[in-house]
Amino acid sequence: MQAPAENPSSSPATPALAIFVSLQREWERLATAPTAIAEAAQWESAEPLLLGGGPRAVLSRVAWAGYRPSPEGAAVLAALLRQAVRPFAALTLLQALLPRIRAERVHTPTYGHGVGETWPTPADTLADLVAECFAAIRRHAGEDRADADRVIVGEGARRLRTARQAQHRYQCRTASLLEGDWGGAAGDLSSALTDAEWLAAALVEAVREGRLGAAQARLLYATRVKGLPASEVARSVGIPPGAIYYALSTAERSLLSPASRTSKGHPSCRSGGDGAAAGRRTLTKRPAA
């Protein structure tokens, strides 16, 4: 397997992030404590792979080539996971996984960052990833897994990506009150509603007027207001994956019919444009006043 390209968090020219420096110092301090030395002796009696040299020697046997540990390193990681019910063993396993965590490509849009978003540092995301990986270690402690690195880092990255993407979807469908020019007056208080709130009200109005069916409104609410993926909504309502986009397009055209665009309310419902493409632009973001 080809080694992954370096990212800013693992480049030798980039200073080490504070989270990794702090973890290294903490682990080195704990490794000399009498309780940790006594616990390491218990590892050695239970796991032949961890015999000899103490915790520092154990870490030195975990070598990484890109995303994958060496065969000996993978065996050591599996042994540490089996012993991770012990506190210092869990910390040692996390310390051994830090090079793999640093190689995770947290600067890509898959972690919930917009494509055009300026994102200067991955430090916060990496700190959250470390916390998620340690939580995964505690959940899987005692298990016999030959692919301990994939189990721990994969689960931690998946949980973090899910949380970050949900947060990004929420931020994309809301508007800050600070963005408006209030001019010292309250103005039209309805303009303080977020895009999601406007769209929810427009769906209710369209259903009451008979322009939109209840099933269509539920589809639009799930995808445009709640921000759920279309594939997930299709599974929940029993629509074939290939038909969900046609159903959404039909619902958008019904909502953005001429009667809807000339109705009172959200500026998006009054904006011009024809066709499904204009409808998608209108439903995605409220235009500036």
C-alpha cells in the first residue's frame, strides 16, 4: 500500500501540535510512576509480546508505514488492546496510535468543512479525534482484534466526521442575526428567522393551500430543514434510491410554483427563476435582501 501524502499536521517542517506534545510529556511522566511500573509487570506476565524493556521498549516496537503498522507493531497493538482494561495500558495504546492519528486527513471536506471554507489549522479537529480514539479504546478494551489500529482510529474518525458534518449542515442552513444591517431599528422581525425556519413555515403554508402533498412536505422537511442525506430519507420512507431525487425535484417544483413565489413570507419564496435548478438554489440559501 502506498504511503499517504503528508498533511500539514504531520509535516516535519510544521511544529508539533500542543496536544501531541502534552500527551507525550504526560505519558513519560506516568511511565516512571510506581503504579505504572507495577502494571507493566502485569502486562508482561499476561502477554509474551510485551516482555522486556518496559513501556518505552513496547512503543519502540510499533513502527508505521503510512496508515499501516509493521507486522510486529500490529501484534503489539493487539496485545495492548487486550490489556487496555488497565488504565496505563490504555494510555500506552493511545500513545502508540498517535502517529496514525496525526496522519488522518482531517483538513479535507469529509470532516465537515466546506469546500470554499478557509480553515487555517487542524489542531482542534485533531484534539477531538484523539479524544474519540481514547473513548474507542475504552469501549473495545479486552477484545482480541488483530486490526486494533483500524478498529480504534477508524471508529474514532467515523464518529468525529459524523458529528462535524452534522454541525456543518446546521451552520449552512442558519443565518446569523449579526449579518443583517438593522440600522438601529427592529425592522421586519420576520427577517430574523433562519432559512430553516422560513422553509418550515413555507411547507406548512403550501400543505394548507393544497399546493404540496403531506408526503412531499415530509421529504423536503427531512432533506432541506433537518439536513438529512437523501439516501437516508429514501430508506426511512421506503422510496427506491434512484427515485428519491425525482421525488424531491417534483416536490420542489410544487413548492416553487408561481402561486408560491408570489405569496407572502420568506424572500426565497418570492424570488424569480424557473425550473428545478432555480428551485434548488432558492431552497439552499436565502438570498440577501
